Amino acid sequence: MIQEELFLSILIQRQLISETQAKQILQEAKSLDKRAEEVIYSKKLVEEKTVAQIKSELFKLPIKFFEKNEIIPRDVLHLIPEDTARHYKFIAFKKEEDTLSIGMVFPDDIRAQEAVKFILNRLNLKFKVFIITPSDLKLALSQYQTFIEEFNQLLSDFQKKFAAQAKKEISSYKLVDLESTQGVVSEEAPIIKLFASILKYAVRSRASDIHLEPERNVLRVRFRIDGNLSTALSLPLMVHPAIISRIKIMANLKIDETRIPQDGRFFTIVDDKEIDFRISTFPTALGEKVAIRILDPSVGLKSIHELGLEGKNLEILEKEVLKPYGMILITGPTGSGKTTTLYAILQVLNQEKVNIVSLEDPVEYTIEGINQSQVLPEIGYTFARGLRHMVRQDPDIIMVGEIRDKETAELAVQSALTGHLVLSTLHTNNAIGVIPRLIDLGVEPFLIPSSLNLMIAQRLARRLCPDCKVRVLANEVEAKIIEEGLKDLPLQTKEKLPFHPPYYIYKSQGCQTCNKKGYLGRIGLFEILQMTKEVEEIVLTQPSQEKLTNEAKRQGMITLRQDGIIKVLEGVVSLEEVLSITAK
């Protein structure tokens, strides 16, 4: 392993990181049982290519940088099994006579070195080691057996084993007795591998959800990636009962219960990461539909600086989260990233000197140091009931997953008034709508100003793929939309922006990195309104939407549309995406 101190000292000498950052990196690496290098990659403190060059100097090894469309010969690639390559983070990319070129992210990893020697000794090959970046490894790994190829093989195995049973199932369009699928619970059964592959490829595709939907002739499998559902593959209907049986076994659900919905969960390891899968079954006319939520801590947990907050919005939030009491309410439709923002705030506040208690439905990610509880309405453990008990736990900070009713709203306000910092969510269209919504829920208007600190509205926009986005001159219509969006920006914000006519925007083309989609990941658009004396007066006198809107404009609030337009000009998102998700 690289001598961490030596490696970090080089980065300090070259002014790539500060001494304070180096100490923080070492501390985090120790706590997470990771390399300092991995922490640097995760936080994007130093460019990957720069790290590779430094490692090249330390190890006296050459570097291999992959081109975007560089293809590794399949016979060379498959000399190293995919699972081995992913686990040890190395790849075979070229073969010349009896010498194989190996790209390694961590060439000092003793276990990886031994794995390479073991494999190549069997093949009677010599090898030459090159340093590669994590991004290049990811690009190379994507060239292994394709999704469809693997499924075709697995389906072939399944069909051979269950041909007779399949014939009956297809003819009847009915679910078989799931307990009668005896062979499929064996770890060697094709159906086990089939379902494992679905999970594996969903995680690698950055899917947030998997939908398994029985139709008349096929079982449709759809992945939700960056907020949009798309068909990943269509399977023969004969595999449906066995897959459902496998899912229920893993999630500890009743196998023979097909008449009512069931919920469950299980954990498993995918690519050395512990992934939480939440299962929901739903009876339909053609059989049980299953929705699987994928919770990957490495993807789901983000810092405040990774959410998409910037400029004035970021300054306001960083200031408000430090207040000892009051409410911060986040609003937006389902799937707009509200919970992710709450978790980001909690990570800022998570210190030994404070007691943080959360009430969630469900607990999506466990955070060390925070007391997280899941509501169970079926036994009467609701948000309101949980909140009443939470205040007896001597909390400093309270997180309530959602304010849904009058009782929860009143308890949240009372908690904020009695010295607690309360974080929660509401369903409204914008930040201004928080106040009328609280009043609609039965909160007395005179209590709102003294309890409510901050209102945040947000949406999620798909990020343009950095590898294939291109800069183009905005046409007349696009330029007009941009001009209109920037017109009412606060003067202070507008003066800091480096954008002037003619405006340039970015459009995606699609490449291997983004699987030809043009988008890679998502980023938040934000709208933030503070409780000020002027807003307080409006709330206490005549809390109309119009008056609140006018005051927000006077304060210089950046709207969702305006935040989106800024990110369009920065090349982060497309104009079409912003117009779509901020449509009135």
C-alpha cells in the first residue's frame, strides 16, 4: 500500500490539497477502513489523472489512459473473470505474444497482485502492469458480457431445466403454486442466477427501482434510472412464478400469499457494496407485480455541497441549519429528493454534543450517531404518535419524514417553539406554498413566524453526461427563454454570473459512458425563502399567495426556474429538462 503520509505530503507540496484536508482525509479513511486515495476520489479533491501521474512516479510504472470509445478485444478482456476484475480493480486490455498488459487502480494491493499471478500462472502468461484511473476501470468493466447476452444464457439454462413446467404455465396464464417450484431454491439453480443478474445489472446501471410486471405473454422488467422508467428486458412468462418465489424467500414474505400486497426487505452484497433492497408485491389480474427499491448508501447519501445548492441558496442554508431551534421545511413532489436533502442536513448537524432523533417512513439509510425510528401505521405507530414520544427522548434535533395531518403539524410547530430544531417535508408546489399549506393543516397563523425558519422547494433534473455533452449557440427561442429567466434575478446574483448574450447552452449526444442516453445522474434545483420581518407581517395580517410572492421577489429569492436556467448556462443540465420539471 502507498505510504499514506508520503502520498499526501506530495499532494500538499504540489498545492493540490491543504494540510488540514490531509488530516481530514486520513481521519475519514481510518474511520471508513478505506485508502486515503479512495477518499480523495469520492470527494473529487484531486483529478484522477493527476493522482495516476503521482502514483506513476512513486511506483515507476507506466500509465494507461483509455479513450472514450476504445474497445478491448473480447478474448483479452475475458482472460480475467468479471467478478475478479471488479473485486480487485484490475483489467486485461492488451496481449502481445506471451505478455498480457494489466491495468490496476491499486498496483500496491498485495491481494490483487497475488490474484493476477494466480490467474496468469494458469494461463502460462507473463504480465506488465499499468496504472489506470477508477473512471477508466469503470469504462473497461462495461465491456464485459452484455446484459442481454448473459440473460439469454441464463434463460437457456432455465428453459432446459423447467421446459415441461413452462409449457403448462404459458398455456394457462396463471400463477402456479409457488411452493411447488422445488428446485429453484437451490443456490445452483438457474433462476437464482437469473434474479441475481437482474439485481447486479440494476445496481451497475444506477437504477433506483426495479419493476417486474407480468403481461399477457411476457414478464417485463423495467429499471428507473435518473427518474425515468425504461424496459431493461422482456422475459418469458414461465420465469415469473419462480422469480416471485425467489424474491419472497429472500425478503421473508409469505410464499403462498398472492391475494394481498406484501412488503419486505433484504440486504446483499453487489460489487463489494452492501445494498438494501425494499420489496413491495402487488396483485394484478395477470399475477403479482413486484417493485424493488434499491438503496445504495454510496449513491444515496450526499453532502450539502453535492446536492446542487450554490451561491446565495447555499449560504442561506448553511446559516439556517446552525440555528438551535425552529423549523426547516422541504417541499416538492414525490421523488424530488427531499429525503436526500434531509439526510445531507442531518450529516452536518450530526455531532456528539447533540441528540438527533428521526421518525421516517421508511428508514432509507442508517446514519451512525442518529436515532432513527420507522413508523408503523398498521399498529398505530404514526408520525403524530411517534412525535409525541420523541420529545420525551430529550432531543436537540428532530427529523419527521413528512407532515401529513393537523396533529403532526401542530406537534412539529410546538416542538420548534420549545427549543428544538425540527426538519420535515411537505407536499406543495413551491417554497411560498409552505405557509398556506400549514394554515390549511390547522396551524394557527400567529404561531408560524416564531416557529418557521426556512422554506425550501426542490426538483431533480437529469445531469448532462460530461463525456458527450456539446456546447452550442442557443437559438432565438432558447435565448428568449434564458433572457426571461435571468431578467428578475436578484441584482447581486446577476452581477456574479459570467453569462452574457449571445448565450451558449449544452446538449447531449449519447455515448458509452451514459449508455447512449445523454444523461448521467441527477442534480437538485432549489428555491429558498427565509422567514423575515416582512414575511412575518404578511403571515399575521393577510397571508395570501400573491403578497408572499411579491415579498419573495423583493427579497431576491431565486426561483426553481431561475436556478435551472443558471445550471443550463453552466452546462450541468439541458434547457428542455428545466422547462419540463418547472412547468407551471
